[in-house]
Amino acid sequence: TLNDGTEIQHVPEANQWTRFDDPAWSLYDNDIENRDLYGAMYNWYAVKTGKLCPQGWRVPDNDDWDKLTDFLGGLEVAGGKLKEPGVEHWDPPNTGADNESGFSALPGGYRYGQFWGTGRSLEAGLNGYWWSATECTGTHSWSRTVHAKNTKVYRSFFTKNKGFNVRCIKED
């Protein structure tokens, strides 16, 4: 639910997910065990409500993500400092992962969301994706990605109906 008690639509059906433009959540491969490990994936319409995080918390915007990656030494090395070390959850080699930040990033993958796509889940073990609260265009929004094979944090924009994880930060 959103922090005002409004229910977020659970959309497990793949073809419905690709065309859904209201707040929605899903699980990787619709498997409840993935919820315990990676948490839920949300489309950007859930982020846009401004009510996805508990009261007093919010989804970080691009400035927040930039502050974090700058603090950790820049985009080229921040990913390693965000990732959980080892290969229990990450695909080998999980390059440079030391979790110096305490963020404990996991590779939850994503739910495909283009209108012409299948709505399936992809890349668990390889990549972790997190929404930013900053919109890019009418159809795309900004996100951050961490990859198993390097130490980078990628700033990218994707269609708003993809399913990504969310991290909340405390309000200032």
C-alpha cells in the first residue's frame, strides 16, 4: 500500500504489466521467494505518487543519487561500495564488491515494460536496478544500475512501465 493506505495494484500477468500506467508492483518471476530476497518491483507510476515510502521517507531523486555516488568516490567505483560482497546472490565475479557503504545492493533484475515487450523478468543475479524520483520525459524516468562484472553505477533512463526496485531515504 501507499503511505496513505491506498492499495498498489499487484500485476502478475506479463502482458498486462507492459500496458499498465497506474501504480503497480510485481515480483521477479512472480515468485514469493524472490520477494523475501529482492523485495517487490514497482513501475515508475508508483514512485510518481510520492507516497511509496513510509511517512518521513521518500524515493531518492537524481541529486540524492549523485550525492551518494560522489561521496563514494564517483560513478566508476561507487557500485562496488554499494554491492553485497560474494557470489551467493551476485553472478561471478561480482567485481570490487565490498559494501563499504552499508547499502547491501542485491541484483534483483527487472521486469520488462515496453509496450511491445513480454513483461517477463530478466537479469536477476547480474544487475540491480533502482528508480529515481526524477522524471526524464513523458514516457521515461531516471534510474541507477549496478552490475556484477564491474564497480560502476550507471545513470540511465527507462520506460516508466519497467519494474525496478526502490530504496527509500529519510526526509531532510
